[in-house]
Amino acid sequence: MPANRKSRVPVYWWRRLSQILFLALFLFLFRMTDYQGSDEIPYAVNIFFRWDPLIAASAMLAARTFIALLVPAIVVVLLTLVLGRFFCGWVCPLGTLLDASAKVIKPRKTGPAGKFRAGKYYLLALILVCALFGLPLVGYFDPFSILVRGLTLSVDPALNASVSQPFDYIYQSETLDFMAPVSEPVYGFIKDRLLPYEQKFFALALPSLFILLAVFGLEKIERRSWCRNLCPLGAMLALFSRFAPLRQHPGGSCASRDCNTCRDICRMGAINEEGVISPGDCNLCLDCVAECHKQIISFKFRKTKRKPAAAGVSRRGFAWTLVAGLALPAFYKGRALHKRPHPELIRPPGALPEEEFLDRCVRCGECMKVCINNAIQPAFLESGSEGTFSPVVVPRIGYCEYNCTLCGQVCPTGAIQELALSEKKEVKIGRAHFDKNRCLPWARGIPCVVCEEMCPVPDKAIRTREVKVLNQKDEEVTVQQPYIVFELCIGCGRCENACPLPGEAAVRVISGGESRDPENQGYVLY
């Protein structure tokens, strides 16, 4: 290390320390977004989403109302107007992980930002215009949504399975039982502090993983390629940072024209050939400050007479983006699928009416991670392609716990409202129906009352009546045939989940009868 860098190194390490602390906070809150033995979550586990200006802007535009949960985003905007794009270099956990991956994924090039850097501005405009006209896209491109969804649906379940499997093998093996006194305490420690409450399985786990890996794969092209060229949150912060008084000092060219060190090491490609740092591209990593051999570069608060640098957006490109933002919502709303609700589109309790729900939902996966029984899964096409990755309850996988309100507590935008337990017990998310061609007492005259026993409603939404029927041997037998009291059924799915039949259950829950949609009240399924 050159001697003249000693005074600069502490500044460089402040940024690293900040990244480590915020990444640790992110991982801690991610782990706390889980069942901890209580129906109350004491931490603001969704804070990273709530201070995201992109999510705040798109959700409020779509809902056409002020969302109080997203007030922390205003603080980030104000700080960006003063400090510049610090959030990307000092706070963002995805940015920190991308920086860490640079040691494994060797970028092909560094240096000034390329011709694709305007892409993030076009994407930002498309997201906001589409949100205003009713097509939610932010959940597919927001960096926190991509990261948390990928970790929740794919990485976390895989981690739990891979870590637990060796300990399970030791526990079940007769030849390795001598290791149990050591392995069990070790596993207990890991389980309590690092692993989720239980092993979960999610649909769309691989697509979520591929999207996350694609962001890291872009590092092979150039360092921080996602942040430079595609991240819409970065684009929004870049627009605000162009007016920040914290700027490069001096503002002119570097005296050493034969030295390209700062341009070569800049992870954001923010330094041009004249040695001028673009405020919209700089994420204040301070690598240039630490590596400058002549100690020329520094950052100071100062007024600037220079107009904010151009973002590289062409008028024609911006016009086409606006046209796409206006046209896409119209095409989506013109489909027949948009008109009639899918019978298996069962939203979590507290979910807003469908259009408002989709407008606010950012497909973050928080509700899926916190669900005790793994009941909340990512949707595929049940509500159209614009609803992909939004949460749906799949009773055959898991049921909605009668005494749980966790999903409403972790939703960062209020797409799932936080309900008191007494309110939640009254909310109907669907209604159960029997397939009399599969139900054992109805179809075969075989006694079975599992669904009635499992119904959590105090007055029992599933009841039985004693009838005489012919079984498969044409013998008259007396069985208890179950039936639904529609007025009491809340659609929790406990009956469908517990049905002992293999494959499709004999009792199924559909969205008909849900509280949030007075028009979706169909009673007949079969």
C-alpha cells in the first residue's frame, strides 16, 4: 500500500463498515420474518421495502392514495438530495452482495458507463407510467423484491434442506448414533439462529432463483452492471442525486492526464475521460479517493454552477417508453381473463380487492416466508401474467392458521391489511365444497369425518348427518356424510389440507364467497 494512501484508507473502510452493518441488518430481519412461536412480530422486518422510493412511488401512483407505511422512503429521498446516490453504495444489500461477488465473478471490463446506462431510466419511466394506469410492474424489477423473493422461495428452503440433511442422517443412523451427543446440540444452535422455523416448499422457486442469478450473472459483463444499466431504483436515486451539493472536488480535470487509475477502478463507471465524476452514476464508494496516488480527488459540499449532467435519455426513446406505458395497461385490461376471477385465486386474509391488491403488491415474498403452514404460495397465471409471484393460498399444500395474523404484519405496502385476530377470524377468503364423486362417505359408503374434526371454526362449518347408503359391495351401511354450512365457512383450507385421499382432495376451497369481493359469491363448484 503506498504511503500517501494511509490518510485515505479510513474513509474507504467507513463505506465497507456501513455495507456490512446494513447487510447484517437485512439478513437479521430476513430471518426474523418467520414464525417465532408468537403471533406478534416485534421488529419492522419490512423496513427495507418501506424506505424504497421506487416502491413508494409506484404503489401510491397505482393506488392513487397516500400510503403511510411508506413514509420512510421520503427520508431516503431527502438524504439523496443532500448526499447523492449514497444508498446504492452504502446501504443496498443487493449492491453489497454484488460487490462481494466481484472476487468470484470476474468482470470482463470496468471503466466508464457504457451506452446502455440509459436503460434504467426507460425502465423507471415504464414502471411509473404503467403503475399510474393500472399495470403493476415494480415487483418484477425492484432490487429488494428480486433479492427477498429469490432468497425466500429458493435459497432459504435449499439452505435449510442441505444443512438439516446430514444431521437427520446421523439421527436416523444406528451406526452413527455415537455422534448424537455432539450433533444434536450443534444442530439445535444452528436451527435456532440460522435456519427457518420449518422446511418449506414453494412453486416458482426455480424462476425466482434464475432471476436472482441473472442479476449476478450480469457482473460478468461489467462490474455493477445491474446497478449501472437496469436498476430502476438506482435510476430514481440518480435523478435526485444530480442536484446533491456533495460533489467531487476539484470539479475539473485531473492534472495527471497519463493516469487512468480512478476511471479503471470505478465500479459504477461514473468517471469520464476528463476525470469528471457524474453525480447520477457515482454511488460514493470512495475507491477513487483511496486509490488516487496524488490525493487529488475528494468530496465536499459546494454549490455548482454547472447544470446537472444529461442522463443519456433520448427524446425518441423516452417518447416510445411513454407510449408503451400507456398501451400495455390497455392491452392487459382488455383480456377476458381480467373479467372473471379464477376459482383457485384465494388471497390471504386481509387482502384488498383484486385490482387494488395487485396495484399495491410488490411480489416481495414476505407473506410467503412468514406463513406458518407454508400455505401462501406465489401465483403463476391465476390472475394473469401481471399477477405472477403475487401471494395465493394453496390449501392442499398448507392451510391458513385460524389464530394467525402474521401475513398482514409483514406486508410493506398494505396490500394485505393488518387485522386484529378477532377481525381475521371473521374474514372469508373462500368457501369449501365437496366433490361427492370422491368423498368416501358420499361415493363409497366408507366412514370418514376427518374434515369435520379438523374444521377450526368454533361452531363447525363442516357438519355431518347420519344416512344409510349402499357401499361398494351393495351392502346397506350407516355413515356420517359431511356437508358445508356456507355461512360459517371462512375458506381456511384446513379441511382440504387434511383430506386423506391421495392427489386432489374430496373437499376443495375456491375463492367464491370471499369477503373482499361481493360479486364473487358463487356457491356451486361441482
